[in-house]
Amino acid sequence: MHLPLWLFYALIALVFWGITGVTQKLATNSISSQLSFLWFAVAFVPIALVILVTVPHDWHLTRRIIGLAILGGALNGLGAFTSFAALARGGKASIVIPLVYLFPLVTVFLAIVFLHERLTRQHVAGVALAIVAAVLLSRETRPPSRQPG
């Protein structure tokens, strides 16, 4: 069985982002979400420099494409920052990370509206299950109350 290259990269991203959820929680246990996010952003610089030096680029880009890329980066950064804030304010990594990683639900909705993509019944079932998962993940159980003794 031959694994498509796109699937290989997606699985690597899954592993990296899975580990990231734990490292973010460990960091925000010790430092503020702002400082944790700052160091998170610093980590992008060497990666960007390696890409800049090693990958050929087409610098003939339109303002629209550059603007969309910058907007995507800014939204990604804001999403990461707010996930750090959720972790720093008591959110459990086992709840916060799976919940925020349901962002594809927003992507699906926007793809339908702006890209005119269509969902199959199987896709609709997947979206419904993801919504159920979000509801179940966001419900924290309260510790049992102590009876006066």
C-alpha cells in the first residue's frame, strides 16, 4: 500500500500538533499565556529562515495573495494565543486542545459559503459527530460535593 504524500504530511502534522497541546499546557502552567505565546512565535523564525533559504520561491505575487497569506498567519496566531489563554486560565489540555482543534467545522462552513463546496451525507454525518464531540468535550464534571460530617 502506497501512502499518498499529502497524507504522510498530514499525519506528521497530527503528531506535531498532538505533542504541542501538552507542551503548551506545561508552559502555561509556569508562565503567562502572553509570554508562552511570545516564545511560541519565536520558534517560527528559524523554521521560516530554513524555508526561505532552501525552497525556491515565486516572488511575483499579487497583493491579494500576500494579504490572504498574512491574514491566514494572523488568524492562526490569534487562534494559538487564545488557546494558550484557555490553558493558562485553568483549561485542561485534554479538553481545550481537542475542542479548539475542531476548527475544521468553521472551515467546512466557510468552504460551503465562499468556495461553493458541497457536502455528502458522509460529510454531514462527520460534521454532526464533531459537534457532538465538541459538546461532550466541553462538559466538565464537577467534583463530588462533600457531605457535612
